[in-house]
Amino acid sequence: MIYEMRTYTAKPGALRSWLSVYEETRLPILKQHLGRLVAAFIPDTGNINQLVQIWEYENAEDREQRRAALWADPAWTDPKSNTAEALVHQESVLLKPTSFSPLK
């Protein structure tokens, strides 16, 4: 297994409204194509304008195929459903579990 940690940083004051729209319009499409959402967090301290998500994949090829299917979906690429205007930064990190990780 590999895990992708995606961090979205919203404009100050925009996170709550962005999360509401994202959960309703974007997240269902992501779940349809990407599969298992392991976790979704918002910080209680530090940069409070963030959403951190962790997605699980069998391997890098699985991730690549799933993301290609996502980008081929007209619902995902429809400009009317795009919520990116509320964001200032997005980061994606691929992670491999250690031998002692509860997630393997």
C-alpha cells in the first residue's frame, strides 16, 4: 500500500464555506474514482485554513490509473464545479508505511 497525503490551504476565512461546497460537489467524485479515503482532518492549531486528506492506493500504478479516470470524468473537469478559487496552495505527498505502522 501507498498513501497520498493531500493538503489544501484555503484563503483566510474561506475554509468553512469551501469545505461545505467541496464535501457536496467534489468529494463524491473523488471517492468514486480514488477509492478509500483513510482520513480527513482540519487543524485545531497552526495553519487553521487547511484540509488534510489521506488516500490509500495499492501501489503507484493503481494511483496513476485512478487519477487518470478522475481526470477523464466530465463531472470533475466541469468548470462550474471547480472550487479552486478558494485555495491558495495545494500539496501532495506519497507515503509508504513503516514496518510498525498500523496502516500497511
